[in-house]
Amino acid sequence: MTENTHAVETQYNGGVKNVDNKKSVDNSDSEFTDAVDVQSNKSVMSVGSVKETENSDTEINDSVEVQSNVSAKSASSNKKIDNSDSEFIDAVDKLSKMVILEKGTWMKMPIMKMKVHQIKTAIKNIVDRINDSNDDLNTLLLSLTAGGCGINLVGANNLILVDLHWNPQWETQAQDRIYRFGQANNVKIYNDERDSRDRGRLVLRQVPTAGQEALLHTRRPLRLLRPGASHHLDHESSRGDDVLISDERDLWLLDLDGSSTHGFRNRSIVARSFSGIGAFAVMLQLQEGSGGRAQLVAEPPCIFWRANNSSWIESLCPRYAANRYSVPRDWDPVALAVDHLAENLYALDGRASTLLIFDLKGRGYGLALADLTRPADLALDSASGWMFILQRSDSILKAQMDGSGPERVVINPSLAAMALDRLNRLIYYADSVQIGRCDYYGRRRQVVAKLSSETTSLAVLPRGNRLLFTRTLQASGHRRSLWCCTIAASASSGDTSRIVSPGVCDETRQIDFEEPRLIRVSSSRVDPRLPANPCGRANGGCQQLCLLRRNGGRSCACYVGHRLGPDLMSCERLGDYLLYVRGDFARGRILQDDRSGEAFTDALLPIEIHPLVRKAGRQRLVDFDYDYNSSRMAFSDEASLHLVNLQQSERSQQRQLTYVAADRKCVRGLAYDWITGDVYHILDNDCGLGRQQSQQQDTKVGNEIAVMRPTTIGQLSTSRRHLIKTLRSFGANQGQVVSIALDPNRAYYFFTVLFKGQAYIYRSHGTRVEYARDWRDVNETGLACDQLEARLYWLGRNGSRVYHAQYDGSDLQSFDLRLDHDDDGGGSLGFRSLTVGERHVYAASLGGVWRFDKRTGHAGLKLLPVHDQEGGEPIAGVKLYAASSQPVARDNACALNNGGCRQFCTRTPVMVSNRPGNSVNVTTDVKELCLCEDGKNIMNDGKSCA
């Protein structure tokens, strides 16, 4: 019997995972023999189906052959395989314990079966025995369903898979029972790949259900990416430039060497996805050669790709076969590129308009650039250290590969496609009518080809002077075709009757390929100008990300949630940052005076919040606040109030809590009580009603100040009932309550009322509410409390002057916000939001965020946006996310066990009476005041509700 065995090794937590595929050519009666001596060795084995035969006295021999529909035969009918002749047997001889995955049959050996219904009752005893090296249990027979229940079987280091399941994730999860953290031995996983009609049908069934939607082909492909299979491009076919192109469903490899004059006839499929391939990138595998220069490894290139409507990036590469890349937020990776020198994966998020960089070696990721304009494509040149980003219908942005120094080199309102000629360092770009090119600095522009339809994708083959591009057919309006042209190298052509200018397309022809989408070129030759890898040894000295720069340089960067240390190489966990809302996303900006640059300034992944900032044709503030202790943010979109986690956790934990106000009420003006977890907000009863409808409603109550808390503070849910308590009510003829600010340590909250075009500030201290008569120049937005100095800050009417005073109204001061240079963003629009820190006050307008000295208003510095852009999304508000902005006083009455209150715990000042004059003095001390939700009353104990 001839055998073909493939093996893939992957380093994992001290062990090596060997994925062996044993494919038998002989279709004769299958055999099952086991090399494990049941008296001395232990193992875990995963079998899809084991059939009992006539002779059930199965002998365990010194070899293993795993096939589809495996049968257990007796010793008399077994065909022995000599140990000296079988590489597979040599591997099995070293096994200590084995896991078998099967669907419900048995074998006569000291094994223990485990089915799904046994997990809850017997899991501890069984797992302890298989993980105990001194226990005589050496084989565990598991079903595929039990294998996916999260059990830990690191005591075994061998697993055998027989037969496929229609959902390949079951097999992957079963393998992870032994191939996981805590495994100290080499792991071997055996998977049969016998050709059969049933197996072929299962492979086709797996395609739409696998997260790695790929299909195994045997002629010349990148094979199915999952443990137990070998994945590679035929290296013999990669001697020149290979073209990879995706259509509506598949990823194809075009063989240029086998092309004819009428197009590329020889092509083979690389991967298949029924939902379509949305983006992919090709990576050469390099290693350090003489003089520190990179040289090509005798291995095929790697491919990273993602399917349409998928948030996962898959790796078709033995080196990264176990890795899948994603982020714990909803995102849309529209373009991928790989730095094969520093081994970093670049991904454009079309949803949040950001650029993320994944560390292929460390599996972390950083957010390099934000505030991009409709990003659509991405290209890297590791030899020069440049990165290019296509911003559709806008420009081509050039930056160093660490994101620094961004500048627009091509500005075109109809840009649709881009490609790099790295050999000649040229940019090819296409719009609706032509293909042009220029150098990396935007100079030496030239029209390459004039077209009558839009180009959607470009690729350059510099060694053959060929240009590939896709066009939209005019007749159909949406169907695409593939074209190729030869770029003239000299002023004369083969035909003496016509002259072709250098760099212009010549001999344009259509290629027989249906519905082409994205084109990429892979070369097996290393650019001789590629510098020595500055990130090769010890990751270039960087603790996390090591990124290339121009002229062979490097810079260090940090993962999301971290920032660079003073040495510019180490990383420290981020504590404080600027939280703001721009467009449909909540974002964070790192506060670094000396180390902040143009890249890696984002503190967290953008959080999509869908605010109604353009309702009724106007741009308004999005009200939001946060709780530092729980890392939770509250925001309102007028119709409802939402809570969301700011922590970078799993996507399943990013659920939002939503409170929808009844009776057409709008939710506005939020303030978070970070001590109790309650959210103070404003309810507008006239929300969404026209003037005529509003007059017909009950106008006794126009606005309300209320406080909300979920019934369970520690968790978020979408279906939980929330407690609501109304604190203040205002008649419809008393004006509109607009904004609110809170100091829960001193029992103060402030709010503004807009009445007949004039804004007023009201102060609430405990149960008393009073109008601040001395504060007259007031903007209805922009209230902020300085928690450290007990002062209230607010904006004047014109939005350029700031006032601040003590909470009791004394010590009123003011200053103008002054910029150190002319900037239209602050002066013309006016500031509308404030937040106060230890040394600075931060002011936001629709166009940006500035930082000022909080004593004088001088030393204005623009923080956002990092990259100036025309027609950007408006900034709707700003908050300083810092522990110092939300202190908790030791004597706060509600800090411990919610003050003993069953529902709401508020604070009120302690009153002291003077007997001689019967006067009452308000002290600075505060005590708890328990309240109940609307419709319930406080009981006699002052704590419970009825």
C-alpha cells in the first residue's frame, strides 16, 4: 500500500504541533491497527466512525492506519506494517496518550467513553484520569460533539481524526482539547484524506460553514486551511510573477508562463468562498541572509484573505496556519497588505475609516491611522518604507509604514483604483475615464490609457511591462471584464507606421475571465534594494510593534490600549485619554505632550453609536458621559439612552443596554454618577412633535430631570427593565432644559435652561434648587465640573469665552480662548463643549478639539483631527477620560453598598441648626438620601421601597 504523508509543524507554548495527513491510495478493505501499547502508553484519539466487525476481539498492533469508515479487524485479518518502513509508525511509537473522536462505537481496549450527556456529571473524574501520567487510562474515546465542550485534555498529546463532519469547526474545536495552553509535549494530530464520493460531498458542505471558507484542490493550489491538511502554492510554478485574482466567489492563480496570445488559459483555483472574497494579500516568506539582507525562503508565498460579510482575516500559510485575525468590535476590512520584511499585516477598516496593523509574530494589533476618507485600497513598498492608501473619490495618501508623515500625493475626485510598480517606484491610478501614473512624490505624471468605462482594480507586472485592470462593461452597467496591456518601453513600436510614447499602454486586449474583482501580483524574486531587516533581531528592541520607516529605519509602536514609554521602545498601559464623538463613532485620543505624533494616537477602537447628528438638517451635540471605574459610556441619540463597554474585550461582550423613553420623550443632557452607576438625564416631552401637535398635548410638564439605573449594575443587557426616578419637572412655559453637570462627592448638580433665547444656569444642592443670578453670559451647552477644585466651568454666548466660579457662586473669573496661530476651526464656528483636567481645559467645536491652559486660556493647541481634511465628520462632544476626573471621596455616603439604599442613593448636605436664632446652616458634609423609582414610596426605615 502506497502512502502520502504531509506534516506541518507549528510552535505552540513549548510544544510542536505536527499535523499529519495520511492519504491511502489503496481502496481495499480498510484496517485499524494501533501502535500504542495499552499497558505502557496513553493517548487520546478522535475517530468519526468505528464499525464493529464479526470478530470483536480486536488486537492492538504496532501500526495505525486511519481511513474513512474505519473497521476494526481481528489479528488474523490484519495486515501488519513494518515499523522500519513507515514514518507514520515511528511517530506513533512515541505517543504517551491519545484522544479518539468517534460517533458511538467501541473497541476492546482499556478506554473510557464520554458522550455529551456525561459531560456535566463525569467530566472531572475522566479529565483528571487522562491528565494523570500515573493513571492507567491511556485512551479516551470522545464524540465530536463532546470534543467541542471546552474540556482540557493536555495530559494527552495525540489525536486521530477519522471522517469529516459537515461543520469543520467541530473538528477544530476537538483538536484544541489537547493543542492548547498548558501542553508541554509535542502534539501530533492525524487526519485521513482518503478520496471518496461521500468525503467530497462533505468537503463541499463544509465550504459555506467554515470560518476559513476554502476548498481543497489537489492539482496546484493553496489547500484547505485547517489542521490536518497541507497548504501551499506549487513552488515550481512561482518562478516569476504570479497573478492572483478573485471573482464573485473564488480566488484564482493565473499562470503567466502558460499564457497564450489570447489570454491566460492556464489557471487554477486557490480558495473558494460562497459569499465571495472581499480582500486578500500576498506575502513572501523571507529569512536573514548574508550581511543581514533578506533572502527568499524555499517556501511558497503566504496569502491572507477575508470573505465578504466576515470580520475574520484568514491565513493560508503554514507559518501562520493557526492564526485568525480580528478585533472585538464590528469592522469591515476592505483592503489588506503585508510587510514581508517586518512580518506585519495591514488592514483598512472601511467601517470606521481606520488603518490597523497586526503583529503576525505577537498577534497583537495597533491602530495606526484614523480619520481617513472612504479608504478603499492599500499598498506597501517595504524596500522604500512607504505606504499608500487609496481614499476613494478623494486622494491617494502617502505615509511612512509606521503611519508618520501622511500627505496626499494624488488628488482626484473620481479615483477608483491604485497599484504600485515597486521596481520603478511608480504609482498607477485610475478614475472614471483614464489610467495614469506618477512617481512616489506625485511628480512625472503621465496618462497611460484612456478608457470609456470605470476601472475597478489595477495590478502591475514590472518585469513584463504589463498592466492588468478590470473594467465595467458599458452595456451591462455592473458586469466586469479583465484586460491586459503592454506598457511601451521606448518611443517606437513593432509597427513602424505608428509611434507609441514610453509608459503608454500598447496592445490592449481582453482576457477570458468572468467577473474579475481584485487583482494582486506575487513575485518570487526579492527586491535587491530591500534593506537589512531592522526588526529582525529581538524585534528591533521594540516591546510590541516594530514598523519600517524610510531608508531602512524602524520605529516602535504599541497595541491598542497602550502607549509608548519614555524610551520610545517599551509600552505602558493607557490610563487617561480624550474621549470624543465624531460622526457615528465614539473615539479616544492619547494625551502625550512629548511623544504624540500623527500615528498611533487612538486610545481605543472606534465604537459605533449611530447618533442622530443630522436630524432635521442640523448638526447638534451628541450627549454622552462615562464611568471610569466600570469603563462604561452612556450616550443618547434623542430617542433613547444607551450604555456600552469601552474595554477592548470580546465582541460578544460589546452588547449595548438601551433605555427607550415612553410617550415620545427625547433623552438629552447626560451626566454619569460614577459612584452609584446611575445616569442623570433630561426628558423632553415635546420631542418629535410639531408646533400644532405640541399645543394639543398636555403642556403642564415640558421637561424633566430624571435618573436611571439598570436593575443589575454589573452587566449589560438588551432586555432588562430599568429603574427611573424623576427628580425635577418643568412646565412647558418655563423653558427647555439643555445640559447637565454633576459632582456626586459634594451633592451638587447644575443644569442650563434655555428660555426665550437666553440661557440660565440653575444649581441643585441636595433638595434645594436655585437660579445663579450672577452668571449671566451663558451658553446653553458646555457645562463642566472641575472635580479637583470644586469649580464650575461654562461657555459664554459666543462660544469663545470661558467662565468659572466656585460651586456656591463666589470667585467668578473668566478668560478668552486664544490660539497660538490662526485657525478657522475655533474662531468661526465657536466652541460648544468643555471638559476640565488637572492643568488644561479642552474645548470642542464642530471642526476640532483644542487644549488650553485652564487658568489663562493661552497656549492653545489643536489635538483633533490629527489630519486636516475637508468635509470631515463633525465632532459632537469631548470628555477627559481619567481617574482624576472622577474621584471618590472617602466619606461619600453612597460609596459603600449603595449607602444601604434599596434603589437610588443620592447625597444631600448635612444641616446644622442654631438654637438661639433658630437658623439652619448648610455644612460641607453630605449624607445619603434614599429614593425610589416612580410609582413607589420610601418606607419607614428610609432605605426600602414599597
